[in-house]
Amino acid sequence: MDLNAICDRVIVLAKEVGQFIQGEQLKFQSESIEYKDVNNVVSYVDKEAEKQLVSALHSILPEAGFITEEGTVETQDLPLKWIIDPLDGTANFVHGLPHFSVSIALVQDKYPILGVVYHVGTGELFWAIQGQGAYRGDQRIQVSRAKHLGESLLATGFPYYSFEQQDKYLLILESLMQKTHGLRRFGSAAIDLAYVACGYFDGFFEYNLKSWDMAAGILLIQEAGGHVTDFEGGDDYLFGGNIVAGAPVHQELLHVISTLWKA
């Protein structure tokens, strides 16, 4: 399996689907918004973009299965699988904000080995191959060198349809507001993770995420020299639903989160 050749084709695909999404946003009407759950929006654009991705990725690597957000193809629990989010940041998209992405990862068992995140609004293309580093375009990237929370800028996401852990999460926010340069919530976890990988953010944390939100971004951070764990410091982040990422503030950030999360 030639991951470099596969990655080249995935990059072209991500840009093509991104152009489709951008074109649709220009004519998108609020009447086209659908709801998967309370506050959990989706559109025909998500579904069509996913169909385009699935068709092309199957041609690139027929032996791989799929895990997709919109369920346009049956989930296949194979050792090698594509985990894709066709439009990460749908709420931004439907409200006209140009901050959303296409996220594509190739995963072997539970470990990403190829990841591509395309920020549609800015045209930034992030990609990584296991063991080969992480890149923004043709420029190699690395995580921030900030050593302490007191010099860090963090990204996160707010719960919008599952609020069972809201009180604990608010305690974490309260603590980190007092310990950092600030917290940002932009609405696309894939972009947030890519921005950690290139050093814009020093760390990222969120709970109630799905594998398609994180898979590509996880590899970007790891290949950029960062650390990724779940809220308890373990490795159940891809399918466990919560994630702490960054370096070298990761351990200090994890200590704050794990302590309050267990309280």
C-alpha cells in the first residue's frame, strides 16, 4: 500500500469536495436545514459531499471499509477503514460562517495512518502520513513550544445537544479561563486539531465527539510532535468520545481536566 500516492489523491479529492461545498453555501437557504437531533443540524450538502467522498475513496482503496457521519454507506468494521466527516462545522455552514472543513482519515485498527483536513474557507490544507510528519500545504508543521498553561491559548467545543456532563465541563472552563490566555470555540473540531498541530493553539479538549470529528486531526497532532489522550490520560480517544491534545502543555492541561472530570 503506497500511502504517499493515496495521500496525493485524497488531497485532490478533499479540495474538489471543498469547492462543491463552498459553491453550495452561496445559494444555501435556511429552509434546507434538517435536524438529526435537538440542535444537531445537517443539510443536503453534508450528504451529497459524503456520497462524493465515499465513491472516490472506494475507488482509491477498494479493500477499506467506512465510518461516516451521515451514514450514506453502511459502517464496515474492517481493520482498514476510512473515517470521514464531509462537512465538519455544519452549524457554521448553514449560518454563513466560512469556518468549516472536510476531514478524511485512513485508520488501521484504531490508529490513523493518513489524515487530511481541508479548511474550505481559507483554503488551508493539512495532511499527515504516519511516520512522515505533518504539513500545511508543502510546509512541515510542529506543535507550539508553550510550556505552561499560563502562556497558552486553548480551543474547545461547547455541548449543544448532550448536556449530562455540563456542570463538570463548566467547572473545567472556569478553571482554564483563569489559567490561560483564553479559550476559543470556532465550531470545527477538525480545524481546531489542525490548528494545534501547526501551533496556532497550544491545546484542545472536548467531550462528546465522534471518531469522524477527530481521526484526521489526531494524526496531524501526533506527527507534529504533540500528545493525544482521553480525559483520563489513556488512549481511548478515537472512539471514547473525549480528547485532550497538545504539547508541551498537554500534561498540565490533562491534570486540570482529569481532576475536575472525576469530581
